[in-house]
Amino acid sequence: MKEGAGNVTVDYVSRDKSVGITEVGSQFTVELIGNNSNEVNSTASGIGLDVAQRLDLTGLWKVHIIGSNLERGKAAAASLKNTTFHQADVTKYEQQGNTFQKIFNEEKRLDFVFANAGVAEDTVFFSKHETGIPPRPDIAGLTDINLTGAIYTSYLAMHYFRRSPEVTMGKRNLIITSSIDALVGFTRSIGKQLWNEGVKVNAICPGVVITPLITPELKAYFSEKVLITTSDVTNVIFKLISQDDVRDSKGTFVSRDQLHSQAILVSGEKYYCVDIPEYFDELAGVPGVLLLDD
């Protein structure tokens, strides 16, 4: 349904489309919600938009994109069929919350959220300064969007997954990718708890993805061998939401009932499920997460 189409009574039981929410980077941040919801990166050709386009091609999804850039967001939604754009700043909890609420009120379910909003680091951390206290590094955008924004998105996704119909349990997906070293730990800390509620949480750890965030100057820092396309990442995301078992590029088999709390490294057409570090003392016998009662 397009934004502003008016009030509609939704019968989610008879619906044949999943709802997804997707979000995008700073140039165009987008979140998608639908029957099978996900979030899409809203640069003109980022990972989020690539995921949204692939979902749209299936004809099985209602997609909602959440982003800060109104002009680009509307253009992205207009280029797809079952897609609606919602303008919001992912670093502002109230804006994200109001958007999720609006989408859920319309769709009555949430299936997939792709927390993908992010910016590239443009502060040269290793710059040398001769004397005195060095100037404060400008990392506010990096931490607010890539970390705080992703945690807000995950928190809201959890809330609306819980309110979705029971028939979607075990098929709900939250996929996180941004400043991923920090968010891998977050994924693993919430993954087991939410799996008990029928939600699969996984972190995607891509290499250097060619998007509008990668300027020619930044691209020059990297070998061509490590550069990957948005399609490489989208292919792995679709493996995660397909409800199938997977076997990664080193032959590691992960059954679909274990395909949660994973960190998946994407390197070109190859992908690898990275093992969780083990404890080697008395902590080895302690559950990885304490499951909390309602």
C-alpha cells in the first residue's frame, strides 16, 4: 500500500505477502516493513535498496523503507511495486518508533527487519598531532547511526515481532549489518533469547561493499580483491530468510534450527559462518545468555 492511500481493514490471516522493513545509510537511510519485512539501505544503489529490489521481484513481499532523505526515498519507493517510503532519522528513537507503529497498524504483522543504516568512517583515527591534547575525533555520526540506530531498530523489531500472529513464529528474521565488530556481540547476546520467541537474529559481516558511501579516495585504500558487490551480500541475506539449511564456503553445515545468533562473513561469492569464541574455564558451563521470563 502506498503512503496516504487511506484507511484499510487488513486481514493478515488471508494475506499472501510478507512484510519487511529495511534501512539504509546516511545518504539514504531506509527501513522496510511488510509481510516479510526488512530494512534497506537507501543510497541510490546500496545494500538495502538491493535487498528491497530483490524482495520486490518475488512478488511475495510488502516492503517499507525508512530513510532520512525524502527525495531519494520517494524515488526508490516509486521504482518498486509493493513499496512505501517513510521519512525518519534512525538515530531518533521517537521517529523510528512512530514509523514502526504506523506500519504495524497498517500491516498487522512484521516478518523481516534489515537493520542496515550506516555511514562510512571519515575521521582519520591515526592522524598524528604534535603537542597537547589532540582534537576530539568526529565519530558522533558513526556511533549514533551505526550503533545506536541499529540497537533502536532491533529493539523495535523485537516488540513488533512479538505482536505479530503466531503463524509467523520461526519465520521472523532480524538481520544486522553496520559497524559490525560491535554489533556481532550484540547479535549473539540477543539471538538465543529471541530464537525462543521465534525470531532468527543474525549479523552479516561483508567486506568492502561498493556503494555510494565508498568514495574514490576511500576505494583507493583497498585492493580490488577485497571489493564486493551489493548482490554478493543480498544473496547471503536471502539464504538466511529462506528457511533452509545452509552449508558455507568452507563446508560448515548449519541446520535451519541452528541458523540464529550467527556472524556470517561475506567475501565475494563466498560466505563463512564464524564460530562464537569459547570459554575455557568454569564459565564454559554457564549458559551463553540468561533467558528471562516475561
